[in-house]
Amino acid sequence: MSLPPEKASELKQLIHQQLSKMDVHGRIREILAETIREELAPDQQHLSTEDLIKALRRRGIIDDVMKELNFVTDSVEQELPSSPKQPICFDRQSTLKKTNIDPTRRYLYLQVLGGKAFLEHLQEPEPLPGQVCSTFTLCLHYRNQRFRSKPVPCACEPDFHDGFLLEVHRESLGTESKVSVGILNIKLEMYPPLNQTLSQEVVNTQLALERQKTAEKERLFLVYAKQWWREYLQIRPSHNSRLVKIFAQDENGINRPVCSYVKPLRAGRLLDTPRQAARFVNVLGYERAPVIGGGGKQEQWCTLLAFLCRNKGDCEDHANLLCSLLLGYGLEAFVCVGTKAKGVPHAWVMTCGTDGAITFWESLTGHRYIHKPTNPDEPPVAEQPKPLYPYRTIGCVFNHQMFLGNCQPSDAVETCVFDLNDESKWKPMSEEAIKSVCAPGATTSLPPFPPLCASTIDASVTSNEIEMQLRLLVSEHRKDLGLTTVWEDQLSYLLSPALASYEFERTTSISAGNEEFQDAIRRAVPDGHTFKGFPIHFVYRNARRAFATCLRSPFCEEIICCRGDQVRLAVRVRVFTYPESACAVWIMFACKYRSVL
């Protein structure tokens, strides 16, 4: 949504008109001159911006100006579940309504007028006739405020034209923000206007000092990390190479300590339990980091904002998000870095209970595994617990406060002891060193974690749309085979409890409601008839793509292409929504027909 140019011009004219009526410039000059004479001590070179603003506020001039000003917005501010307020966004097509903006707050109107040098889409093939073209969407995060632009067709110079009204917090004036891809033509306007000459010198000085502090902290941490690594190599078994990762490169090509990718994250009222959080992370798409020109896997970890905006990422991105959410629920959680079968690098999450119980969480599937170590010194005939998890080796574990390297004789997960306080088994990094570069506010180079956003998907409407599309696809497919199609709405409705039960089991690992479903189906299927059902799960909402996948299953194809006497077909779709517009889509095809011996 954006503010039209004519409205922006009217808004600025309104401000200048009101300021002229009040002769505000003359009053400001008088008050500032008087303040400098009365408050500037002999040993002071100048007063700070904050001192001057306080003087204006004491005299009431700021309140007088704000009382006379009316701004225009198109919507009432909505509350985010995990943040105070949703940023106001303007739209050219909407009917602008007048509303008063809080005079005690400061706002920044950011207008995006276009873009240049967007090249990623050039790797994709041209869309075929009838295919939906790819689009760019600009996702913005400012402190605890998030919003996104309208999608525009992919182009080297995309036609972005959106405006956003951001609430500026006092302590954040002068902070920088970065755009990672392409070049945007951005126009910034501050309401009420700032005296740029007065504040620019202070802002530049603060930024320079922050950059110096950041660079020095990062340099000292790098020196410490090299020393830690040399010590670790001396105590690690020399015959066993291990996957220990201290730094990872993000989507902007910046190397960051892995601990900085994790931070306690509260989901507000969007997610109620840790297991529901695991389900949410599971339904986010999985995609290995792309490599330009082919070749092996590119080593890239996404910052949380990039991961959420793309709604898909690699196993490390899923593990970092799940660990952050579990930390937010008060659990002692760590990201584990190791390998799966055939030595494939992998990342998963581990929680340590107060009773010493170790639980592995697979972020790509939502499955949980209880770890029971085996004793390699036991005789072969002794009964040992058989691991159910897919993990083979583990090199290190970390969270936002700790980093520990595995220095046990074997890095096999099944034999590892997870007593993280035993330095003979786990070599820790200095918590102070980690805190110097990963603690909140420790460095400006680390992007803050964004709040989660509620889903914008209407589950009922989307479920019905996908179901209607699937009915049409099934009817067309059977028509091509020379078969007629008769749908039974009541049988379709009876499939709903099964789909709800499947999602409940995925979230809680508890099976419930199956008895009622089976009883209802027995009553709906007459004697001498056969019932067949096929449930399947997706994390996308493309009906045609889902149908093509279903046809690759011989059992599902047998139901869709069912032949016989008194054949009745049914299909039911249930969409379960999660934050960030992620969703779990359950589809069940079913048929009943008269059995012929």
C-alpha cells in the first residue's frame, strides 16, 4: 500500500500551512537562543540535540504544533501478537480517512519508488503460456514492526511503488538499515520534521563510535575463536575429524558467529506449546541453498528475517528457528551440528531436561526422539538401546549463550554422553566472549529478530477452494478415461474428523478421534460395498501440483480411477494455518463401490 503523490503533496502543504499560521520558526529561534544563553556552561562547546528538544518541549511548542496537525491513514492500527503495534501502510487505491497521530511519538514515512539491478530471476526459465509469472515482494522490518509490499512482476527494474509509515523510537534515531538485494529508490520524510543541520553531526559521531566498537569486539572474538580452535584440536582425538562450526555466512555474505543466529523468541498468542512450535517450523518449506553455476551445496545460513520472508530454508535455518522458539518457552535448547547417514551434514535441536533427559527435535519433520546412550564397553551379547533417530555423528552444540565442542573419544551420537558441564567431554567457549558479540545491543552488525506475524490465510475459504479445484481435476481425469464421476457430499463431510485427527497427531504425537471416524464410515457404507481412503499431506496450496503428486501413488490412483458398480467418490481438504502464513494441507480421496464377486 502507498500514499499517492498528490496526497503526499497535500500532506506537506498542510504541515507548512499550520507552521506558518503559528510563526513556529520564530518561536523556535527565540527559545533556542534563550536556552543557549541560560544553560550553556562556560566549559561546554555545544548543547546536545536532546537538550534542545527538551527545551522546546518544556515551553510547549512541540505540543502546540502537533495539536494543529492532522495526518491521513487508511486503516486503524492493529496489534501484533508479539509486538505493540502494526506499522501503518498507505495505499493509492484506498479511500483515505483522517485520523490523529499520537503527538508524543515520531514517525518516518518511507516511500519506495522503484528498484534497479535485481538479477536473481534471470536464472529462472521464461514462464510458459498460462503459467503464473514470478514476482518480487519487498519485506521490511524496522525494530518490532514488519510489513511487505504488493507483489510486482520480476524485472531487472521492478516497479515498486509503496509507502510505509514507521513509528520511530527515540533511542533508534540515526540507526542504519540495509537492503540486501538490488538497489531501491527510497524517499524518506520525517514527521514532524527534524532539524537536519542540528542533529546530523551528533548522529554521524554516534555511528562512527558504534562502528569502531563493533569492529573491535568482532576482532577480539575472532582472535579468541582461533585460540579456542587450537586448544580443541589438541584434546580432540586425532584420528577423528569432526564437524565443528564456529562461523557461518549469511545471505549477505557476512560471516557471523553461529551463536548469533539463535535468540529466545516468543510467539505471543500465535503458538501455544513447544510441540506446536515444532509443527510450525516443520511446515515451513525446505530448500537447500542454491548454487549459481551448479556444483555442491553452498554453505549459507539465513538470518531469521530472510528465512521467514522466503517461507523456506535449509535444515540449519529450521533448526535455528526451532531452537529460538524453544528457548522462548523456557527450555534449555541447543542447535546440534553433525551428520546423518552417509556423512551428510545436518543440524537439529536438542533439549536438556531438569532430570537429565535428552530429547532430539528434528525441525524438518517435527519428530521427537529420546536419547539413551549405548555403552561401547559392554559385551556384544549385552542388550543395548536401539536408536530411532537418523543422526550419526555430532561435532558441536550451541545456543545464544554457549558453544561447546564434542571432545569425547567417539563422535557417534548413540555413544555420546550429553553432560555439558563435563569439560572432559565438551569443551566450552567463554560465555563472556560469546556475549560480547551476540548479546542484545552488543554490536550493531547483528540484525534484530523480527516478531512473528499472524497468518493472513482464511482456512475455511482456502480449504473449499482447493477442494473444488480437485473435484474438477478428478472429473476431467476420469472423463479422459471414459469414466463418469458421481460425488457424494455426505461421504466427503465424514472425512473431516480424520484429517483433524491426523494434524492433531502430528502436533502432539497423540492419536485421538479415530474410533468415531471408523464408526461413521461403517454406517455410511452399505453391506456388500467396499470403502477405500487415501490421506496425504502437503505444505503448499497448489491444487494442480498436489493432484499430480497424488496420481503418482498407485493406491491413490486406484481410488481416483475406480471402476465398478455404484461408484461414489469423495474428497475432503482441510487447511491448518500457522504464523507467517505457513500452512499444513491435508487431502483425503475416498470411494465406495459395490463389491462384485
